[in-house]
Amino acid sequence: MSTRYRTEAINDDGGTGVSRVTGGLEVAVSNPLSPDADLSRSNPEQLLALAWATCLDATLQAIVKGAQRTRVRVEVELHDSPERGGYEFHVTAFVAAEGRTLGETDELVAAAHDRCPISRLLQGAATVGIRAEDWAS
């Protein structure tokens, strides 16, 4: 299997500082749980939501071949993890497709979730969900 694309991200500041893509984007980050959190900076929760929403909607567009509009909204919550200690993400993607019924959108969701690389990474996790919703929502 050949590599189609490769990138690298580095963080050496922890939850407050800068995360960067080698040779590219730099993102100022802040821990949202910190009492002095700088909410103008990004955090891992936001970056996960952004990455999955982008990847999943691009996959949807590849499936429908741009024939209709689709929308993905991803919610990421940070919860205590009593069994393992620390924290865990609870992530839900909400998918809408213009002009499709909920049943039709459910079929589209299943196809996209099976094909999207980030969905594949997240599949099977107990704290991850994906649901169809009405376009008007």
C-alpha cells in the first residue's frame, strides 16, 4: 500500500502555546479547562470537530458528486473518565442533505461514515456517534 499523502503536526508547548504543521499552519492553543483559558485560541476539542466535519462533508460531496448540498455539524464534549481516569471525548456528527428524507440521509450517512478516513479512525468507539438530521434543522 503506497502513501498518498503525509503530514506532520508538532506541539511542544502542551495545552497552552502553539501547535504547528511542519512547514505550514500554526495554531495558537489554550486549555479550555484552565481558569485563565484564552478562549480566542483553539483547543483539541475544536480541532477534532473541525477535522471530522471537514473530512465527513468532503466524503459526502464525493458520494453525491456535488449534485446536492450537504452539511455536517460535529459536537465534541469533554467528560471525566471515571473508569480510566482523566478525560475522554464524546463526539457526535450530525449530517443533513438538502432534498433528502431522513431515511435517505441515513443511507448517505452510513456510506460516508464507512468511507471517510476520520470516521474509520473513530468507528467502534463507545463515545462516538453519527446521526442524520433534517436539512431545515
